[in-house]
Amino acid sequence: MTQQYVGAIDQGTTSTRFMIFDHDGAEVARHQLEHEQILARAGWVEHDAQEIWSCTQDVVKGALESAGLTAADLVAVGITNQRETTVVWDRRTGEPYANAIVWQDTRTDKIAAVLKAEHGDTICHRSGLPPAAYFAGGKLKWLLENVDGLRDDAEAGHAIFGTIDSWLIWWLTGGPATDDRPEGRHVTDVTNASRTMLMDLESLAWDDELVEILDVPRQMLPEIASSSEEYGLTVADGPFGAEVPVAGDLGDQHAALFGQVCFEPGELKNTYGTGNFLVLNTGEEIVRSTHGLLTTVGYKLGDAPAVYALEGSIAVTGSAVQWLRDQLG
């Protein structure tokens, strides 16, 4: 039997890498590239979404080349991504309306404070998240209020929103529509959607009241899917050079929970990276913390029930070391 492989795109806060694994789970290749941290003002952290897409293409090609493999050797590819980082782009051209607002960015503090004062209990109960600058919904609201023409384009169906997974899947599966092929799939998974303050934890769907509270045109939002299903095929003129199923999508900390085999309620993992993130599997039960933890979706495999989690996070740990490296030389 011919050896077959799976590929994993790991799009993180500071870099993008593509890894290839064999049937036994052994890593056979990887390629990794850093991208720029854009710090335009105090409290602002941005990424160039086009640079991230370019890095993604390069790391895919680099890993395949170093392993001596082609797309024909891959059974599927999955994506894990930095969560909450917010991209809005024109579906007609693929051009972003602005730099991506990164999860670390705090410019939406005032928006979060107003949301907390006026709708805090509703948002927290429905989404599992207390209003905070951390989450994608407030970042999207800021963009709609501050980028000229964005709201009009959103209401016309031209401007669409996504976290980084949505951005990459859209491009991998086609990007803008052409005469020869349809538009790429605009989709996210339940773990990424659960970090927006816009998804209802129980229904796993966009919540009408939360969408109204944050004043977001609903047509901007991606379809919500499970964490493990086929979202589409990569296109032949993309980085893979042929059709490969895109079949996995989880936010990075949720992928870590799954990757560390925390499948049973009560099992937990702690990740030391850009920040520190402790995530506890609570099974099919939604546990609402009274001590400041976040209630979130752990993962959802196809048609199986969602597995929920509690999360405690520290936003700045490893990123402080990178900041010292970059600023002090």
C-alpha cells in the first residue's frame, strides 16, 4: 500500500507553519515563517492578512518540497489558528478592508465596557464570554464603526468577516469567484465561533439577539460547521497544486486540548506559548463559571454532540520574550 499523509496548517500569533505527518503520527516535514507584528499605536496589535496568506502558501510548498511529496500524497489537511483575530475582506476581490485586529489588541476596551454595562449578563449567558476586548465581536464592531464604506459593503453582501481559519479556508477553496469556479467556502468551526460573543453555546448558531446587540450585519458572518468534516477541496492553482480535502478546523487552544488527548470530563491541558491557556474538558455539559473562567466549546466531531470546556488564560507570557528580543535587539 502507498504511504499516505496528512497535513496541518498551524497559523499562530507570531508565525505560520505547515507540518506533514505519516499514518503513524510521525512528523516527516515542516516549514515555518514568521510574520510582522504591526504595533501602530499603544494597545494596538495588527497583522497583515495578505502576508499571512502568503506565508501559508510558502510554508505549504516548502514542507511538501522538503519531504519530496505532492498533494497526491495527502489524504487531507487541517487548520488550527490563533483565535479571535479578526479579518474583514471584500469577497469580490479578496482584499482586506484593514489590517487584521489581533486577539491581543485592546482598542475595543470602551466598546467592551459599554457592552458589559448594558448587556453583560445576556452576552455572558448566551455566549459563555464576559464582554472584553479579547473577543472577535467587539473587534468587528470597531471595524464597522471606523472603516469607511465597510458597513455599506457589509449590508450589500460584499464585505465578509472571519477569524483566521475562515480567511484561510476561503482562499484555499477558491477565493473570489471567477468565470471558471465558484467562490471559496466562507465557513468557521464551532470553537472559533464560540470566541466571538455572537454564537449561542447551546444552539451552536449565531444568536439573533447578540448579533443585534453588537450591530453586526448578519450576512457578514460565516457558516458555522463542526471541527471535523470536509469543508471543501483546495484548488489546483493554490499552494497544494491539486485538490486536497480541507477536513479539520479548530482554534489553537481547542486543538491543543484534543491533541493532548483530553477526551474525558475533568481532563485538562495547559499551553505555554504567546500566552498561557489552561483548558478543562467538561464533557457535554455547559458549565458556567462563577470565578472568572470562560465557558467555551472544546470541540465538535462531525455529527457527535459538542464537547464543552472551561478556560483560564493569561494573554502575555511568551510574547513578552519576543517583544524584548525585537525591541532590545
